[in-house]
Amino acid sequence: MTRSKIELGDVTPHNIKQLKRLNQVVFPVSYNDKFYKDVLEAGELAKLAYYNDIVVGAVCCRIDTSENSRRLYIMTLGCLYPYRRLGIGSKMVEHVLKYVHADGNFDSIFLHVQVNNEGAIDFYKKFGFEIVETKEHYYKRIEPADAHVLQKTLRPKLMNGDAKLSEEKKDSEK
């Protein structure tokens, strides 16, 4: 029996249509042209997943610098149904984790998951993600419309602020 081969490859103008088709099949929402234009410029933050040289999954991320922190947002991470539970999703998450650790300057990684998608929620929890918020009416054209925000904290957000406050407090007590 031959061993299965899972590889990640770059998203290019030559294979972007494969990503579009994959996303149409895997996700209940559709993505606009700007999404795909941004993905083409994302470099290591957008990868196609190949199983024995067949495109079966993809991960697309972007850097988010809101809320006074630098976070990685997983816009999409999905795999065709017949290829699930083969380690492909794990390989994509591991790629994202490797990226943020090599960069060393991210506070957290986060994503949105439809509240009824228990498979995805359990999958991300295995990697240390936690539900930190639920956004009502997040999705516009699908039911349920609510989404959980799952987050993996890489460094506690208030550490620097707390340290500064305690130093200021010490100074004021002198």
C-alpha cells in the first residue's frame, strides 16, 4: 500500500480558481473578488493543501492589528469532506502555528465558526483555541447566523500594561 502524501503549496494566479471552487464546496458563505485578490498577496498566509497531488483543502489568513494587538485571523481553513480526518486540517493549522511562532510578534490567532459547527469547534480546541465570544447575526445569508469567536492566546494581552501600571503604582508610593 502506498503512503499518502500531504503537502501545502502556494496560491498563485494559475491555481486561484481551484481555491475559489474549493471554498464554494466547503463553506456555506461566498467570498468576493477582493478576498481572492488579497489571498494572492498573502504569501505564506495562504496555502492550498494537496493530498497525493490533488487539491483538497486550503487555509487563508490575514494579519489583524485592531484592538491594540497584532493578531492572525484565519479567514478560511477547510478540507473537502471525503478527505477529512486524514491530518490535512492539522497540517494547515500547524503551518499557521509555525508561522506565528517564527514571526514571534503575534498576541493571538482567532477565527469565526458557525455556532452549530461542533466538528470545527472540537478540532480547534485540540490546538488550544477557546471560545472567547459569540457574535449574534455574524453571518448574513446562512442559518444559524451566529458565530463563535475562537482564539488561541500566544501572549497575554495586558502583561505589558499590568507591568507598567505596577511600576507607576510603586513610583507613586515612594
